Amino acid sequence: MARIQFRFRSGYASTIALAGDFNGWSVTAHPMNKGPDDVWSVDVDLPPGRHEYKFLVDGKQWWNDPEAPKIPNIWGTENSYVDVP
């Protein structure tokens, strides 16, 4: 397992959640906390492998991680991903 910090910058959001294949795409399992400079973050322990994810902003807007690589998904859009060694 590796502890991975996910970060997303948003000055207008009132809530942001991390959803991904590691939590069954749950929008409640990993709420993010707002820190300085409008950077939201959450730490998650992940097993080795590739993990796809997105951020859900204010319960209605899905965003990719602008700092992470992307991969096509089954809905014709993209997911962000992280490779954990």
C-alpha cells in the first residue's frame, strides 16, 4: 500500500469528492478538505497498480485532475489515473 495525496484547486467549490475504481466510484467515501490557496486534498492508501479517478465538484460537475495523465473510459470521455508501484 502507498499513501497517495490527491489535490485539486478550485476557488468556487463548496464541496469536492474523490471518486475512483478504488472506492467503487463512491461520491461519499473520500470527501476532500479545503486548504490554503483554494487547494482541496485527501490522502488515500492504495494498493499497487493503476487506479482511475475523477473529482466531483459540488455534487454535479465531474473534473479530471489537470496534473495527472488521462485514459479513455467507457462513456467516451476520459478519467485521470495514477500508477502506484
